[in-house]
Amino acid sequence: MQKSEFTAEEDLMIQREFEALLDDYAHTPHRQKVELITHAFNFAYKAHYGVRRLSGEPYIMHPLAVARICVRDIGLGSTSICSALLHDVVEDTDYTEQDIAGLFGEKIAQIVGGLTKISGGVFGDQASEQAENFRKLLLTISEDIRVVLIKIADRLHNMRTLGSQPKDKQYKIAGETQYIYAPLAHRLGLFPIKTELEDLSFKYEHPETWQEIHDKLEMIKQTKLESYEVFCKPIRERLESMGYKFTLKARIKSVYSIWKKMMSKQCAFEDVYDIMAVRIIFTPSESMSEKDQCWMIYSAITEIYRPHPERIRDWISTPKANGYEALHVTVMGKNGEWVEVQIRTDRMNEIAEHGYAAHWKYKTGESDDSELDKWLEDIKDILAHPDKDAMEFLGTFKLNLFAHEVFVFTPKGEIKTMPQGSTALDFAFLLHSKIGEHCIGAKVNHTLVPLSYELKGGDQIEVLTSNSQHPQKEWLKFVTTAKAKKGLNQFFMREERKYIKHGERLVNDAIAMDKELAANKDQALARLLTYYAMTKPEELYAEVGQGAIRLDNFHDIVFPKRGWKSYIPFIGKSDKPVEVQAPKEEPKEQKEEEAPKPQEKKKEPHAIVLTDENLGKEYILSNCCHPIPGDEVLGYKDASGQMFIHKVDCPEAALLKTSYGKRLYSATWNTHRVQSFVEAIELKGIDKFGVFIKVMQTMTQDFHINMRAINVSSEDGIFKGTMEIYVYDRSELDALLKAVSKIENIKEVKRVNID
């Protein structure tokens, strides 16, 4: 960070931002503690005085911005505002957590301490250490949720100012935000923040695509708003006649949401029909339940406009797991466009905007056991016994950040919320880990189904168990919930510990019975590990304990006869005999004075240029996503120093961005159509005579494309084809796809991954 005196203009800017914070705070229902907040601001101002961010602005503007997000966008009070103002003091200055406790109290110090533990991101250079810190942070969900909420606010402001960071840092921070912070914000009900985090992540990962969709959205926004006014006029008149006090709002989809819809539906921007939605927020009458009044408004709207029968979402009878409540209906407007209408009360809207903070405000008592409360209990259970591997831990946690749920019923009619994609086995583990371990199948709607059956909304499910049943490794392939994966892994770990203990006893007994082995126990164990290509004794013990390795030839393995080759069966590893030779004599150690001097590492800028000369030599194009010149890409240097090139949106790159940020490099192309690359495209269309001939002519005659493989099939008048072709770069591929899409009877053409 830079450091220099603040100018008079900067001091004035800081003061205005603080006054804006106090103004935001004054418009909340919280008990006003202006003196405490002013004390925290003055303390933070002095602690950060003269320090600047990479953008050059005074550093104190960051905690001020975080505090404003906390009060304005999340609805938090004085304790959170003070903690946000002080959240970087312990990390960046000489002040300690004890200093904060002495000046501001234990609670604020505890929150600041929790925020300090995960400074710098979820994962840093030491991934396992950072995972443990992140686990500690998330444990505060059950103790003080404000730590997590302030951290999300901190990440939002960092994303808003990400432009001042170098490209490789942008990839790391944006990837981490997309992977964990946006889903976490969604699960805690912070929908506006979740939307902005996703949109900003997308902006920095795909700047050109973001700009293209943004520009198209700006072009049609005015037209959409005009049609919104026409659409809302009869609704407004009807609600006024019903005597409601209400607000009508237009909601325009974010750039990221539009792109996501384009990708999932494989359609163009112009074909995304639900770019605009209408939100009705009303003050309910006390004489009737909120639910009944929402359905009355629904009835009034569907008298004006025809509803889509498959697009009604009742989140009032069964709220989402993050506390969201609303009634959604999609209706046909007068101009022939579908428009989604969202119906909410004032209370529902505050929960939708402020999430967890508003959820607690409206809790009615101890018996209020919402889906959000249940989810928080599940998180607490998962975090109590985290995976040892950092990435497995994060993956397990992320499994519980589902955006969509299905509602199923027990045989007694009790409703259960499950993540979309859950199986019968997931449901068994939801009930109890022992039920999951002994599950042999299930009855869904009184019909027998396998463990892998995917649950659908409204299913009534009865789990079948047997004491003789035990988990199998392949079960991990079709469970999706964190609780089920955790339960299975814990069972396998318990079983492995049994095998290890049994195997260790057998190995020790075998060594003790052989005098020559017993006299050289450590050497014997080391040679056994070398022979079986293992690094840890526990691996050997587990194989022996399961009977995969026999003990009757241990002596010959450890002390093979010199001068001849001994062939010993490698039981449990291979059916072929393995050649065993006497161990080679270890080379003598180099004399100290002859030891080569370590070379100083050259500092490398985190930016690379991909050329025709270095592709395939210095830089390897990853097989997982097959990037070609013109794709938005990044570089990743593995532990051996080899640089691999990934597409920015490659799933594997998403994991790399969250865990190995310092090994990422921004990458640009500088190729000149010297070498071609294999790409796959998929076509679908009406199976008319000659249509595929036109496709071939376009490729060979118009574009001079060479082909490696073609696979075409037809069914019920529809054909589907996959072609592997050679192209020079992305621009050539895009031009080809555009030309093929214009051929008559071609309905869809897209780039797909090569298997």
C-alpha cells in the first residue's frame, strides 16, 4: 500500500462519506449510537492515516464503504458498523484485538478478530491453513452471523474497486467470489448483493462478453421500461380499487443472469424473453393473512392477463431455505411477451432485500424453526468435522449452497426440503446417518426405486433399510448433498482405520516371527514400502488388513538373493510376476565444497503472451477445456513449473482461482494462423434432403475447413450431428458457426467440448 499525507480535498471527501454513513444509519429503526460510531471512525481514521489503496484513494474510504453496505444493503446496526470501520485495523496496524476490546468492548473485538482471520481471501498460499481459518469464520454463523455478513460486504466493495488490481489478481478474486461468496450471499438471502457479486465477477472474467451484453441491454432498456408502464397501468388501477397501499417496481435482469440464460437455453440475446419482471410490494391488511391476500392479488392479475400454467412459483406456502417468500406468476402481456410478476408483502420484501438480518428481526419465538435455521444447523454440523483436504472441505461446504430446492414428503406427510438433484440415498442420510448407511432402496409414491433415484417435487418417499447392508464406494457417485458425502466418507474412514489396525498387527507379527527381519525392522519396513510403491506404512497396513497383500514372501522381498532375479507374485496389485532386484548401492554424498550453489529465482511478471513458437513447448493447452487462439484464457503454473493454459470459464480453472491465486497468470494471444486446432461443433435441425450437403459445402468451399471426424444421426424428422474440425482461432470458428446457423432447416449450432 502507498502512504502519503491526505490533501484538504481528500479530508473533505472522507468527512462527507462519514456523514453519508450516519445519514444511512439515521434512516434505520436501530437504537441510535452515533457517539460510538463516531469514536470508531476517528480511531480507524487515525490508524489508517496516510495509507492509500492501489487506486490511490485514502484507505479509510474502504472501511467506510463496507460500513455503508452493512447498514444500507444488509440492515445491520451499530455493532456491525463499528466492526466494519475497524475490520482492517488489527491486520494492517500495530493495534491488537485486546486494544479493540479495551476501547470498544468484547463483542466488537470478537467480530474484528473473526474478520482478521480470513484476510486476503478464502485461500492463500497455504491452502489447508486458509481452509481452517475459513472454517473458523463459518463457525461464527452459529455464534455471531455478523462476521460473515460483514465479510460479504467487504468482498462486495473489493469487487466494485477490482479494476485497480493486476489481471492475475482479478482472476483470483473474481473466481473466488463466483465460487463461494455469491452462493453464500444467496443462501443468506442477500439477493441484491448476490446478483452484483455475480455480475462483477463475470465482468472481470469475460470483459468483452460482458460489455457486448451490457450494450445490447442499454439499447433496449428504454423500450422495456415504456412497455412496463403500459403493462402496469391496469394492475395499478385494479390494486387501487382493492384499497391496497403498494409499490410497483421494474426489475431488469443483470448481464450475468442474461448470459447464464443464453448459455443454459443455447439462445441469442434477442430470445431471452424474461429480461424484465414486475415486482408488487404491498402493505397487507391485518384482517386477513398475508398468504390469502397474496393469492387475492394473484387472482386479480390473472383476470387481466393470461397466466403461464407451468410458471407459477408458490414460495409462500413453502419458503426457500434462505427464508425467501413470494408468489411468482408469469403472464402474457398485451404485446405477446411473457412477463414475470412477483407478489410480496413489505415483510417479505425486507427479507428478500436484507436476508438473514431481516429474518431474525421477524422471528416470532423459540418455536420458529425455519428452513434457514435448519440449514444453519447443517452447516454447523459439517464444520464441526471438516475434511482434512482443503479443497474437499470447500467443495463439501459449497454443496450446501444450493440455489434451488425440491419439497418432498415423508410417509407421515412431513415436508422436507432437499437440494435439486438429490437422490433417495441423500434423503436417507438427511433422516439419519445410520439410516443412510443401511439403506437398500426406497419407495417413492408407493413404487420401489433404486438408491440413485433423483427426487422430484411432491414425491412421497419411504426409505427401506437392512442391517446387512453397508455403504459401497460407488455410492459417492450419486449422492449430491454435503451431509450424505460427509456420512459416507466418515464410514469409509472408520472402516479404513479398522483395516490399518488389523494390518499393522499382522505385519508386526510376521516381522517378529522372522529373526532376520526382526533384527532389521526399520529397514525391512522401508524396503517393503519401496517394493509396493507406497510412501506411508498405513497404506501397507490397510492392504494387508484387507487381504490384498500376503505376508508369506516378506523375507524374500526384503532380502533378495544376490546374483539372481527373484520373481514374486504381487498379490492384489497385478496378476503378472514382478521382477525384484537387489537394491542398488546408494551414491556417496557430495562433498560440501562441491555442492552446487542455488541459483537465484528470477522474478516473473504475472502476464504471458502466447505465440506460435511457444505453444506446446513453454505453454500447454489444457485438455479439459481445449482453448484456441481468441478464447479468454489464463495461465496456471503447476508445482513442477509447467504452465497450462485454461479458458477463463473452465470448471477446473474455477477451482484453481480459489486455491492457487499466486500461480495464475493473465494470458494474451499473439498467433498468426500458423497452426490449426481441433474443435468440436454440434448441429441440430430438420432432417430435410440436402441440408447436410449444404453444411459440408459451407465448411469446405466457403471456409476451406478440414475435418477429423463426423457423426450424424436422425430420429423422427430431427437430425443431430457432431463434427470435429480444424480451425486457426476463435474468430474463424465464430464466423463458421454464424454461417452454418443461417442455412435453411438448421435450428441450432454450437461449440462443444471434445470428449
